[in-house]
Amino acid sequence: MAIHSGAGKPATQSDLVNVPKLVSAYYLNEPDLEQNPEHCVAFGTSGHRGCSYDVKFNESHILAITQAICDYRKQNNIFGPLFLGKDTHALSEAAYNSAIEVLVANEVQVITQENDDFTPTPVISHAVVCHNKLHPHELADGIVVTPSHNPPEDGGFKYNPPNGGPADTDVTKWIEDRANQLLLEDLVEVELFPFAKAARSGFIKYQDLMTPYIEDLINVVDVKAIAKANIKVGIDPLGGSGINFWPIIAEKFALDLTIVNESVDPRFAFMPLDKDGKIRMDCSSPYAMANLIALKDDFDISIGNDPDYDRHGIVTPDGLMNPNHFLAVAIDYLLNHRDWSKGVEIGKTLVSSAMIDRVVARNNRQVREVPVGFKWFVEGLSTGTLAFGGEESAGASFLRFDGTVWNTDKDGFIMGLLAAEILAVTGKTPSALYKELELEFGAPIYKRIDAPASSAQKERLKGLSAKDVTADTLAGEPILQKLTHAPGNNAAIGGLKVVTENGWFAARPSGTEDIYKIYLESFKGEEHLALLEKEAKKLVDSVIS
């Protein structure tokens, strides 16, 4: 895909969303599932997302989803409070209000941030986990209203069950089916309570969720080491929900933190354009992070986060780190600076770098390789059998110092602070430490490409078995593994992964576009990567055609 001419440059007026028009569309546009099946509720790996203009994220959707969640709670005897959070997208406020009308009508005890402030995803997860540890017979769950790093015109709505993490497929499928049934029946079974009266109902509790999370950070990150080493940290919240946390973190732990951008704007007008010319708060993109990268020499470590703070972007004087690179460094550091049980494993998604496997093996630990989606790490983090869970898309979390669960969702705060801890303790930036890993294990080249595929071909790719791949070699090397199920939990990967000694590729169909995605990595250089790409395309095309 060609890089847009405006990538990395400031957004212009024509790039900005018309917020009044967008919010009006949220209330005025009505989904018609019988005539337009694309109007259905569809839970992906991170909840339901869409734009009101396209009739994919509208008031009716949120009323139906929230009622479905209430029905799910009743069916599964979840009678504790529900922690409700929202991010800074324009549609988040409207959807948050819609959710409250349904939750209160269903007599669900809602706990939300005092002063009607924003609440990051990891904070909701932390609150759910901590509550349920103290109240095992009164289980809580959570909703976060956010489309994550998606463009300003998008809305998102995700459910975290009592384990505190992203809901598993069986849960999201139940909620999705129930919500679509409610939509088809014109919402007649949706219970509503006027928002204007909700605050006086007794079912909404405005609570300080910020302080317990911040005070607990000392049990997961060595903030004392960061303060002692006088690490100078730059923070670009990218206009996200964690913006009000950083000043309190700085004061609480005497850290030298500087917020370089204090703007909160639902248009995200301060953002540079991403690679495709859209505004997207992707903290792993060098184009979206151009403003913070320009300040790289002003700080020892700089941190960027997406709007709901479940992702992290780490900038050193060398520039923005590739997410895979930081995951490898973070894992290597944690395994050498935490007194965790020798039996704990390291979780990685199957499209994350093989550098992680080599680092973990050198530390005499095991990798648990799972399909794409943080939900696959939730149980392991909950039980303490996984010390770390990380995705190639810059999302990760890890255990407390004592080896118990911190939270079960991606946490951009602790990953950013960990980067500062690494520098404070080792005297080396994470990017410098990654160069040392390259000297030890080789310098892999990682790439992701998109290729066209029809709906039938995508279904074929989803249903592949290892025997469908008849080739014995890939890019000049014997094939060691042909995977259609993840080795870490035997869950279907919805595609194919082929592994050789010095390279691998994985192919997965897109859930929203007529394409499939190919992830590739080579430890033998650009020429080998090019051959890997050519043969991967040929191999996949041969088995899906």
C-alpha cells in the first residue's frame, strides 16, 4: 500500500470530522437489519465498532448491546457492580449516556469515574480484578466505550466480564446474537430509564478510580528507580483518556514527566495524518507519532498512548521503537529483574516476532503462542501462569512483583513506565538493548502486507488444515511447522502459519475487507524476506483458489 502524501503531516480542516453532524447521525440514523445486514451488531476482537454515518454505531446499537449485556449478567449470576468507562472520541460520550439509561433501568449498580472524567481500559480492568479479589461472591464486570486507536468518526463499545479482560468468543457471540435479536424486534424488550433522572436513581456511583490504580503502580513497576535515576520522560497522551493521570503519577512518585500535548479534542485536530492519510491515534505508527518523534532528543524516554490507553508507543533518542522490538526487550528485562516462579510462561500472539522465542529460550522459560487477540492471555494472567502477554500491535500487560495478577487487559501505562524503569536500572535505552539482542540472535526483518481475496477465498483460508499445504520448503529452507491451530492452546488461528529455521509467514483473512493479511519475518535479510513474500503469496493462493 502506497504511503499517502500527507502522512506524518498536520491534519488540515478538510480532514476533520464534523462533530455536531456525527453526533446527530448517532441519534437520527436507524439500523435496518432486514434490508441492510451490514447494520448488524458485530463484535470483533475488541468489541463492536463503527461509524454513525454508516449506520454501524448508533443509539439503537448501543441500547441493544447494553440490554444484551444486562441479560447476559442475569443469566450468569453476575450481580456485582459494573465499572463503566469512556474515552475521548466524539461518539463515546453519547454511547456512554445511552448505556447508563439501560443499565439503570435494569437496576445494575454502575461505578464510573468521579467528575464525569475519562477512564482508560487498563484502569477498568484493574478495578474489576481488584474488586473481585475482595468480593468473590459479588462479581463485578466492566464496559469501556472506546474504538481504541480508530479515527475520530468511529465509536466503540467493549465488554469485560468478571475476569477483567476482553470477553471471549462465546461471550461476545451470545451478546452479539441477543443484541441483533433486540434490534430485529424494534427494541421492545430494551428497558430504559431517563438519563436526566439516572443520577438520582441510586444506581450510579461516581467514584475515584484514578487514585487506587495510581497508588498500586508501585507494586508492578519500579517507580522508585525511575525517580532515583532522574529519568526525563516526555508524554504525548494523543488526546486520550489517560491525560489526567500523568500529573498525579508524576507528583505521587516524584517523577520528571512532561506532557508535551495537553489537547483534548474529539476531532483530534492536533494529530499528524497516518500512512493512509486518515487521522488515527496509532501510537505504533511513525506517521501518527511524528510530533513526539520530533522531540526525541529532549527526553530520555518518550511515551505515546492511544485514546483508551491499552497500547503503548516508546520513543528513545533513536526514534520510535518497533512494537516487536520493545516486546522482546521488555520480556528479557522482566525475566531478569522479577522474582517470578520459574514455571511461568510468556504469552505471545502467533504473528509476533520470533525474536521473542529466542529471548525466552535463552532465559530457560516457555513461550505460550496463541491466536491474535488479547483475550487468549486473560486466564493465564489471572492465574499467574503467564508472566507476560503481548501482541505485535503494541499491547501488553504483566504480573505484579509478587507474581500475582495486575490486570487482564492491555496496559499502556505500565508498558510506558517499564521503558523508563529499564533505562533507570540498566543505564541503557530499550532501543540500545534491542541492538544487543540483534548481535546475539540476528536482526530479523518483519513485514505485513495485504492481498486481495474474495469472500469464498477468505472462508477457505479460515478452514485450512495442515495437509492442505503440500510444499516441503519455503524460501529455500525446509518447512518445520504448518500451523492452523496455535501451539500454545490449540485454538484455531483462522488462517495458516508456516515456519522454517530462519523465517515464517502467517496469513489471516480480514474480517471487514476483501483481503487477507500476510505477516512475514526473516532472520536472513531483505533478499530472503522478498523470496519469503513471493512464495508465501504463491502458496496461500494455491490453497485458497
